[in-house]
Amino acid sequence: MRALGRRLLVHRGLGVRFAITGADQCVASLSNFAVGVAIARVAGIAALGAYSLAYVFWLAFADFHRALIVEPMTIDNDARGPEAPAYIGTGLAAEVALGAALAVPVAGAGLALLVCGQHAYGVAFVTLAPCLVFLLVQDYWRWVGFMKAMPAKALVNDVVFDVIQGAAFGALFAIGVRSSVLAICSWGLGALVAALFGLWQHSVTPTWRGGVARMRERWWMSRWLLAASLTSWGASQAYVVLTGIILGPVGIGGLRAAQSLVSGPSLVLLQAGGSVGLPEASRALAERGWMGLRRVGRAVTAVGAIGVAAVAVVVLLFGRRLLVLLYGPPFARFATTADLLALSMVIGTLSLGAVLCLKTTKLTGPLFRRSLLSLVVSIAAVGVLVPLFGVVGAAGAAVARVTAMSSSTLVLHWRRSRSAAEAVSKRPPEPSLRFGASPGLAPPSGASSPDGPGTTSAPPGWRVEGGRGVDAEDPADTRGGRSGTAYQRVLGGLQRE
């Protein structure tokens, strides 16, 4: 009975966290949806197209920071241990460094587009560049809340973001701004205030040190997550970007309207599943092994599939009316596009749990190859279908891409996840990623090394050189270098304090 009571409490807690996370995703998605509708109404299809292209690239940058910073922290449960404040502070420094690095090429691309005569796109990119640091930090605070199993903090941060964004949108509209600048500036101002609010929420003292070093230390894992994110973004957004190139701002504006109608409510469920699912999957694997991980994966897949299928039915029945109601009569012709995109979203939900299992067991290399396949399929489908069928062809390319991605992910999951989970659950918890001292990292308890205080001794078969673990048999094989048998030995030989 006690065991049953504990299990019920666990499921109840997970359900509450999922509900709050779903509410948070509703707030985030509804604000993005509302901004798109408002821009279409007050500035037209072309302005919506320019904003949509900038938003597509923001999605790529969001994937960058999640792969390089957030997901490695989540997989290793960094926000739940006694060292969590140090890890969170170092993660903030990494976000600031990454945002500053991304802002430079974005601004350069915008200026180049202006010189080439692409005024609408150029203005959107130049406006986006200074907002990137704040957007990344605000999204980081949301994920810190998810990692701590405190999604209410993420919800409050998003509410602050949306309130400021709405006020800024109204103020800019009142002074006569009507282009994509209206949406992007209000977006950036909301992120600025929410980023500052997050410092107070999580009681973090800003630091500028250790962020780049932290990303380097986890590069062995994050490089595959980043590669997978890049190819997934390319696969999922290639049809949007290439449609804009082939059909112009009007084409991409119509595609964006149909996409928002479908993905707005669907992504609430999918992102809630990911935000709750990855931390819960990591904890389930650490505490209950493969059975716990499989249970979380199946639950996320079931909830996502049922919810997205319900959205798809609404789009199939009422899509044309909703497009006219929300965007205006010129958008009625994109109803078939919305139907195809709804089908692609349903197919994509079938592999939700598989992706969580592959990430949690750190099968990031195979996950990248799966994403690469979907990218190739997406580009080929767009190249064939868009010239023939226009915007409807772009939606057909999305169906082809998602089908290839989901099927390959499921095959990989069935073949590899269980053995990888069982191997991970037999090893001690993963160590700090360097043998030497590093900002935000602590050596194993009681460890010492001939290299001096603050470093750790190497496990059998390894030696310490300059604070870095080196395979005694193969000096080229280090934890920060290539993976292989030496990597498996170091996982088994060390444990985090």
C-alpha cells in the first residue's frame, strides 16, 4: 500500500507539472500567434512574411542554445543537486556569450540584404540582432524552471514577457510603426524585462566568467545535439525558407498563416511534453532504469498524439473559416495547406517518446544522422513540389519530411535505446567533464592529484595532463576529444560528488 501511495503521488506530481507546463506553453504560443495575426491585419501579408523569416531563424538560434547549454544541463540533472546555483550561473554566462556571438552575423546579414535591395527582410534581421541576447536568456530562465521541476516559475516569467510585449506593441503601433519592426521590437522589449526578472526569480548573481569554458567542456555531447538541432531545423524550416525564396514574401506569408493555425495549438502540447519530458526522462533513467525511461516516453507520446490529433480534426473541419476569421478573406486559399500541415504534425507525434529516450541515453550521434536524412528529404521534396504546386507543395514537402524523420527515429529507438539505457543505469552518475578545476564544476569528494589542489586523480588506465584526463594507452583519446572505448572507461571510473 505504501508503494502504491508513493506511485500515486509521483503520478499526481507529474500531472500537475505537465498541466502547469501546458499552461506556460499556451501563454507563449498564444502570444506568438497573436503577434502574427496582428501583423497580418495591420501591415499585410508581406510584413508577416518578413517577420516570419526572422522568426524562423530565431527558432534555429533557440535550438542552438538548447543543444549547447540547456539540454546537456537537463540530461545531467544540473539544476537539482547541491551545485545547482553554480551550474545555473555558469549557464547564464554561456547564454550571454552565445547571444552576443550570434548577434554579429545576424546584423551583418541584415545589412547585406538591405544593400541587395531586400528591404523588408533586411530591416527584420537588423532589428532582430540586438534582441538575441535577451531572447536567449529569457528562454533559459524558462528551462531553468523546468529543470528544477518548478514550471510555475517559467509560467510567471512568460506572463511578464507577454505583458511587456503587449504594452510595447501598443505603444509602437500608436506612434505609427507598421512593418515587421512592430513585432520584433515589442518581442525584444518583453524579453529584456523577463530576462532581468529571471535573475530575481532564481536568485542568481550575474557572472561573465565560465560560460565559454562550460560549453567547451560539454562539446563532446553538445556537438551531436547541435548537429541534430541544425539538421532538424533545416529539415523542418527548409520548406519555409525555400518557399520564401521561390514564391516571395506573399508565399511565405500565406504559408506562415496556415502553419500558425496548425502549429499554434499543437506546439503547446508538443513543447509541454518536451519541457516536462526530458527532465522527467533523465530522472526516471537515473532512479528506475530502462523501465522508468520507457514509461515516461510512452506517456509523452500518448498525450502528444491524442492532443495533436484533436487539433488536426478541428483544422480539417473548420480550417478555411478560421483562416478567414483570423487573417482575412485573402487567406482562405491556404486551407488545403493547413490540412496537409495538420497531417504532418500528427505523424510527427509518433516519435516523441523515442526522441526523449535517445537524448536521455546520449545516443546523440545516431540522432544526428536521423536528422540529416530528414533534411535531405525535405530539400528534395521542396525542390520538386513547390515549383509544381506552390504553397500546397511546401506543405506536401513537410509531410514527406516528417514521415521520413519519424520512421527513422522509431527504428533507431527500437534498436538502440534499451541497450543504451541498461548500460547507462549500470554506471555511476556522470562526472564533471574535466579532471581539472573549472568554473561551476567540483571534483569528486576526497579526490586529489599530483597536479595540485582542485584537480582530481585519473581512473585506472588514465593519467592527468594539464588538468585534463588522457588515455594512457592512446593520448589522443580524451574526454573532450573523440568518443570510443576510452570514453566508456572514464564514465565508469569517475563519479560526480
